[in-house]
Amino acid sequence: MQVTTVTMDDVQYPYRLGTDCLDDIVTRLGELGASRYLVVSDPTVAELYGQRLCEELAALAGPAELITHPSGERNKGLPTLHDLAEEALRRGADRQSIVVALGGGVTGNIAGLLAALLFRGIRLVHVPTTVVAMLDSVLSLKQAVNAGVGKNLVGTFYQPVEVLADTAMLRTLPVREIRSGMCEVVKNSLAIRPSMIDQLSAGLRPDGRYPDDTMRWIIYESLAAKAQVTAYDKYERGEGLVLEYGHTVGHAVEHSSQGAVPHGAAVGLGMIAAARVSHRSGWASAELVELHRELVGKTGVALHIPSDVSLSAVRHRLAFDNKRGYLPVDAASYPMVLLESPGKVLRSEGTVLTAAPRDLVDSVVDELARAPRPGGRSADAAVLDGAR
Ligand SMILES: NC(=O)c1ccc[n+]([C@@H]2O[C@H](COP(=O)([O-])OP(=O)(O)OC[C@H]3O[C@@H](n4cnc5c(N)ncnc54)[C@H](O)[C@@H]3O)[C@@H](O)[C@H]2O)c1
């Protein structure tokens, strides 16, 4: 496995990446040494990888407990965390135990909080199994669960001791999840690392089938993009807020759809919304909007909000966005990350946020809810033609 050090201010941890390297992951976990390994997974991942990981760990390193939580965004809440904590303690967790978060971003967030809370903090190792987790959530110290009114509103910051990732695990990931994860890569390229746009655009596959070497390239590029904005901002409250690009509308859509629109796919829609807001406000060109549609479209995700997602729920959740409070805005605006051009973020009052008129955001959300006619051209392409 190749190791890269993730650095955020005074925090450092190794990210070991390989392909077909489950044995190396077990060996490394054994080297860390623990009284007990608490392997946390959802049922799907537990069956695919959890049982084998626990058997091999138990044979090599010591007691390993597989603890499952119900899967999906709708179960990323305090009741699930409570049940996991009780179960971990019943199974013998102590201060020398290691929580192994084996799964996607949902498992990573819940297990991350579990590690932070058990005995006021025990070691956490991430073994990410989705694209979103491998290149996004494990590169953040943010651990949170959802509240009734909005996403990720109850949580803390907690660092893993290591990340151990095997791209071979992505071979079993449903195509819908791969497409969704690729939207986060598109986000990194548009908001932070435009140097990767051409190669990414050429490599994106709507069918969601990627060779292992492409996956590794994408993960390394994402490590570099994250490092660019969080190296001096571990709490993601300054430059690191750029990572929230597409997340204002994205989170509202994801949460309102109760998981039917996966995280990355929702962020893809949120980025298109943000680009339209920026363009309609006169801050960005129509080409930027079209570039968003082109890249998000090439990931294979739908470019509209499904008809069964309530738009009034989306608007309601926009008002509870977790970026409130960084930039003073009046009730008629939302603080959003907006781009002027790829890699160039609009700034106001020393932040990477801009007050976006609420009416404009609402109307852009309405447009995203109108499914394009088959074979029809996008409004953005029409605007672009007009500008030529
Ligand atoms: N902390 C952060 O900074 C941060 C960053 C990005 C995302 N997130 C969070 O991550 C979550 C989304 O993560 P996600 O997209 O990974 O969702 P997820 O964890 O729900 O996983 C998606 C689905 O894939 C299945 N799965 C996982 N790995 C698999 C594999 N290898 N093979 C087959 N199936 C597999 C899971 O069972 C699940 O059904 C959101 O809650 C989001 O808020 C957090």
C-alpha cells in the first residue's frame, strides 16, 4: 500500500492506499494493537467484507467484534449512535479498543462519533468502501449525524489514527454510488483543482465503470485538492469551506429525498444550482454553467431533482443549512460558496461565502425540478448560444 500523509494544521495521519490489499489492511490493524477491534459496518458491507475482516483480525491480532447499524442516510441519527454505543460496551469495548469504520460516509460519520464518545475518545481507523468515503469523508475531521431539521447538525471533530483503503472494494459498489461519488471529484476539480478538469472530463464514464488505476489517480488528486484548502484549516471554517461547494442546495435535496438522491448526486445538482446563481447574478459566464452540466452529466447522475422530492421541503431545509453564521446575511439571502470561474471562488468579508438572494436560489431549485424533455436542450446551452 502506498502511504500519503494527511496534514491539517497540527493533525497528521497516514492514508494507505492499494488495490487487492485486504491482507495488508489486517496486518496494519494488527500492528496498531488493540484490546478489541470494534468493526462498525452497515449490513451490506458487513456481509461483503466485515465478516472476513473480523475473522482474519481475530486470527492475527485479537478479539474482533462486527457491529452493524441500519444502513442509509435516514439512519444517520442519534438513535443509531446510541444503539451502537450500547452494543459496543456490551461486547467489551474498553479504552484500548479500536473502532474500525468499515463502510461509506454514513458508517464513517457514525463510527467516527462513536470513537469520539466512547470513554471520551478511543482510536479510530477508517476503512472506506465507497468513492465518497475514500476521497472525501475520510479526509475530513468532521463527524456528525443528522437532526430532524437538517443534515450533519449534531457532531464534533475527530481524527482517525489511520486510513486504510483498498480500491478493489469499489468493484462491488453499485453503479449509482460510483456515479454519485464522481460528483465529489467534479466538485474538487471545479472548485479547487482546475488543472485536473481535462483529464477528468476525458476519463469520466456515465456507465460508472472505472479501471483501478483511474480510481487511484482520482483519489490522489482528491488528496491534493483537499490538502490545498485544509492544510491550515482543520475545522474547515476558513478556506476549507470551499469543500462545501454545491452543498447548500445539495444537502437540502439529499435530506428532503430521504436518501433517494445519494449525497454526491445531490451535490452535483447543488453545483449546477450554484453555477446558475453565480451566472444570473452576473458573476460568472454561461460557459461556467455549461461546464458544470457537462462534467456532472458525464458522471451519469440525473440532472434534475426527482418529481417525488417536495420542493417546499427543499426550501425549508435550505434555511437550516450548516453554513449559517459564518457570514452575516439577512433573511432574504443564503450564504453560499459560489465560483467566478473554475478554481476561483467569490469572496466576501474575508470568507469564501457570498450572500445569494433567496428568491434566485429558490427559482433555480424550481428549474432543477423540471425534468428536461428527452432530446431537449438545456436552458444553459440556449443561453450559451445566445452569448456566442
Ligand atoms: N465528514 C465529511 O466531511 C463528509 C464528507 C462527505 C460525505 N459525508 C457523509 O457521507 C455520507 C454519504 O456517504 P456514502 O455516499 O458513502 O453513503 P453510504 O455510506 O450510505 O454508502 C452508500 C451505499 O453503498 C453501500 N456500500 C458501501 N460500500 C460498499 C461496497 N464496497 N460494495 C457494495 N456496497 C457498498 C452501503 O451499504 C450503502 O447502501 C453522507 O451522510 C455525507 O454527509 C461526510
